[in-house]
Amino acid sequence: MSAEAEEVAHDTVEAAVRAQLAKAFGGVRGIIEAAVPTIAFTLSWIITEDLKTSLIVSISLAVLLLLARLAQRSTPQFVINSLIGIAIGAFFASRTGDAKDYFLPGILWNAGYSVAMLLSIVTRWPVVGFLIGSVTGDPTAWHKDPGIVKLCVKLTWLLMLPCVVRVAVQLPVWLMGGGDEAVAALGLAKIAMGWPLQVAALGAMLWLLGKGRTPIKPPVAPA
């Protein structure tokens, strides 16, 4: 669908953001595809205590999920994102020989994402605003409307919160933990604080979006 067609379909900021969020989250299948490789790695490590075996199992399952997507000719975006994250985690763990380092890139990613979103809020260019720009075809026009900026700031806080919680919980475990206990704790934390937290944030964002009807384009004042 072209930007013009999407703009016609979504005449309010709230409708446009809801549509873009639905695309970004990937639905139930995307949730499962993100969780399965992590579950496999954690269980495999607990059972075998062999890093190489655990990495092979995790990566193999991610590749199978990708092949299933390709065979069904459905978008592989979410599996590819997951596979990239798994590959980076595998690289870290294989380099250090410590299984808990499999989870370090995810912690660093969430920390970086939190900082980036906080900076966007502080500078009054909240990242959610660019979702609106992707619909209207003008990446920055939304910034001219203070009401839209205020709404996007609130939405960006909600989007950032899960990332902050993940770092606050997982980083101390990674720093202080060791052995099977740390790997199991990090695996469980990543699963519990992955899509469940993201879905909770999405629910809060949709609730906030449901309260208003902000026009995508402010009304033009008469000449």
C-alpha cells in the first residue's frame, strides 16, 4: 500500500500508530518464533551443559523456522531478526566459552535502545513520531503539531519501559551469576520479559491511543 493510500485509510494519528504497531509486533507467530530458540538453548544447556550443542540446537531451530516461512512464502522478517540476534549471541558465547554470554548482546541491545529512546524524548523528537511519518510520507511533518509530539512522547515512554526493565533485571544476573543457575535464570528472564512485557506495553499504548482522535494533518486555517 502506498503512503497516500495508508494516509487515506488512517485519518487519525491513533489509527496510524495502531496499524504500524500491529506490523512491528508480528502477531502470535512472531512471538513464538522469537521465544523458541531461546527456550531451546536454555533447556539444552541445562540438560547437556555443553555450549556447542546448545548453540547448534538453538541456531538449527531458528533456521528451520526461517525455512518454514520461506516455504509458505510469508514474510521472514521476524525470524531473520531472531536469527541475527541468536548468531550474535552465539558469537559472544563461543568467544568467551561462557554460556551466559549468549544473553549479553540482548542486554546491550535493550540498554542501547533505552538510551536512544530517552534521548529522542529529551530532544522532543520521540521515535514513535516517525511511525506517523512513515504513513504520511513526510518523516518530520508531525513534529509541527505540539499535540502529536506530546502523544508520541507518552507512547515512546511506554515503548521504552520494557527495555529498561529487562536491563534492570538481567544485567545484575549476568554480572553476578555463574554456572547453570545464571544461564537458567537469564533464559527464563529473557522469555518472561520478552514478548509478555512487549505485549503489555502494546496493550498500554493501544489503551492510550483509544482515548483520542488526533488528526494526522492539522486543519488548515482559512486564508
